Amino acid sequence: MRRLAIAFLAMSSLLSHAVECTARSGARTAALLELYTSEGCSSCPPADRWLSQTSADAALVPIAFHVAYWDYLGWKDVFADARFTERQRQFARIAGARSVYTPQVVLHGRDFPEWRSGGAPRAIEAVNARPARAQLEITTSHGAKASVRAMLSPGVRADDLALFMGLTENGLATQVRAGENRGETLRHDHVARDLKMARAWSANGELATVVDFTMQPEWKRSRMRVVAFVQSLKTGEVLQALSAPLCPGV
């Protein structure tokens, strides 16, 4: 009996490590909602709170990119990353803007100042009404590794398209001790922890890749999601987006 119990426990362990979780995008387009923000920016906390009111689901993929160009004011944003700053600057170049600013909301590849006046629900519904021009699949299994597959719709060319894959975390908080937000406790959700890009499209418009995000000790797996989206590097157009939680209990 003891041997049987040991064998059962060993098999249970193997099965738990073999668990996989898969999410797939639908026939309609999910809206990619980006916020460019900084803990060193006094006008950003209201935008952070606004984004926290949104939830990642089949219709919406929110992500907060913390930029680093306000760090000189005396507070270094621990969530900021030079890649996120460069992403915003690249968007400004595409849009023909002379400068970048925070807080900036970008909805599905377009500047969206209407978030301040309550225009987001209707705009998101308009994006959701469009037939998807790509399909996405995210599979997570162990650690922070994800298999991501993108399939372009017939007739869609991959010339200027890229597959972006990121990792986000909810439930973050910082006690700010310097800079414009000194003395404030700032709370954040949908915070980008990592972002990677792939462009190796096959002749039939498919791209499959495995991305291994490097987990940091302070990151909480239960609060994290993998996001993926297909976007034009030339125009900023987003063809499809998808978000999925990291597979639990692995």
C-alpha cells in the first residue's frame, strides 16, 4: 500500500506539471488599450485609477506602460522601462506628433484623449464590432513560459506586421517619497512587466513562438497575465489582441 501511495503521489506531481492553459481570440476584434504613465507625473494618478477600473476579457486588453522620462524630477519609477519609453516615441513618430506626454491613452493604435470625457465604452464597442484580421492563441504551462501563435486572415500581408508579447501584473502599490507625487501611495493594475516582439511570419501568414519571460522574485504569479497583439509597425494598426492568465497551480 505504501508503494502504491508513493506511486500515486509521483503521478499526481507529473500531471500537475503537465497542466496547460490555452486561450484563443474570437471572430471579432478585441480592443488594445494602452496607458503611458509615470509615478513621477502628478497628473498620472487619475489615469492610473481609470485604467484600474477596466478588466481584461475577450473584448478588451488593457496594458499600462510606465515610461522613464520623468525620473529626473526626483523619483525613479520602478515599473519604468526604456523599451516602453521607446514604444511611445515610436507611436509619436507614426502619428506625426512632435513630442510625447503622460498620461496618454492609446486605443487600438490611435491616440485617444476622449477617455477623459467618458468616450471609451462606445469606442471600444466600435472596435469590437470589426471582424478580426488575425487570430491569436496563448498557451501557458510552467514558470512564465508561453507559447503564442498568430494566424493572419486570408489576404492580410505580413510585410510590416509584428507579434508583440507582454507580461502584465495587477495589484501593485508604491509609497512615493520624492518628486511630484511625494507622500502619495499610488496603486496600479495591468502594469507591463516585460514586452517582446517577433516577426518570423511564414509564407501562409502564421507565426508561432515560445517566449520565456524572466520572473522576478517580487512578481506575483496569481496576479499576472500574458498579452499578445498583432500590430503594424508602419501605421500602428492593431489587427487583434488577446490576454490570458498564467496557468495557475504550476
